[in-house]
Amino acid sequence: MRDYLGRFKDWRQSAQAEHDSVSDEALMINMHRLRWMASVVAALTLVLGVSYWLGTTGPTSREVAWGRLHAWADFSMAFVFTLVGWAAHHVIKQGRATPAAQLLVVLTVGWTLGVTIVITTIDQMFLPGITAFLFGSITIGAVPLMRPRLSLSMFLVAYVVLYNALPLTQHDLVLLHLGRVTGLAAVVLSFFVSVVLWRQFTADILLHRALQHSNAALTAEQNDLKGQTRHDD
């Protein structure tokens, strides 16, 4: 038992060291991805918000209220992602990773998952699906690079919030159970995608560094041989 615990501890320390060694590169890549993601999401949610605001009609004020709430949620996404894009562009111009960059990633992930939960909860007034949360969680799993520990924490918190938010507007027990199960599947899938992408990124960076080190050593050796040849001549 102690051998297994010792191996697990060694593996954990090794993984932690690898994650620490690539964190700066991951942050800078995230800034480029967030800038791209912000431009797409801001434009898309702005259009959706306008369409919900102008296109929602119905015989009851409840339907109109649903459309207005959906529109305000989309407008907030457009506004916040405009700020995210501006902040990411500012970090890119600085040319280096900062603690504020890491905070920006965490806030963006938390905001995206939170707003998609709000939209999903609003949708339960008329629609049994959780499309907004599904797309939001998969986007978060695929776009920003996150350490597995951070990714697990964010998705667990998101699912707990979703689990408790759905009953606020979904009172059909069968549809409620279906929404919770689908939400769990979305979280598990998104976490798996996030871990795979992080491991692939880490392996690529470490391999690139090893190749650079080998090339530098080979170049130095060649220069030494050239120097010795000239000295012999």
C-alpha cells in the first residue's frame, strides 16, 4: 500500500512540476483564444438578444417576460465578452503572462458557465432542453486551456449550481431528472475534453523544449569541432 501511495505522490509531484513549467505558455495561448472567442460570442449573443427582444410575442405576459429575460442574459454576455476581448488583447500587447491573465481565464470560465445556467433555467419555463448549458460547457472544455484540477473544480461547481437551479422553473419531475442527467453528461464530456487538450498541449510544449535543447547541444558540439579543426590547421 505504501508503494502505491509513494508512486502516486511521485506522479502527482511530477505532473505538478510539468503543469507549472508550461503555465506561462498556456496563459498566453489562452489570451489569443479568449480574444477570438470574445469576438464571436459577443457578436452572436448581441444578435440573439435583439432577436429575442423584438421577436418574442405571446398571448400572456409570461411569454413576453421569458423573451425579455433571455434577451437581457444575451446582452450581458455580449457586454462582458467585449470586456474579455479587450482585456485579452491588452495582455497580448504586453507580451507576457501575468496573474491578472490567470484571473481573467477563471472569471471568463465562471461567467460563461454561470450565464448559461441562468439561460437554461429561464428556458425551462417553456423548453425542457438544456442546450445553452450544453454548448457553454463544451465551449469551455474545448477553448481555454485549464489544468485538470481547475477544470474539475469549475465543472463540479457549475453542475451543483445547475442541479439546484433547474427546479426553480422546471416542475415536471421527469423533465427535471432528464435535464439533470443531460447536464451531468455535458459536464463529464467537457471535463474529459479539457483534460485531453491540456495533456496534449503539455506534451507538445515539453517535446518542443527537448528538441530545442538537443539542437542547441548539437550546434554547440559542431562549433567545438569546427574550432578544434581550425586549431589543428
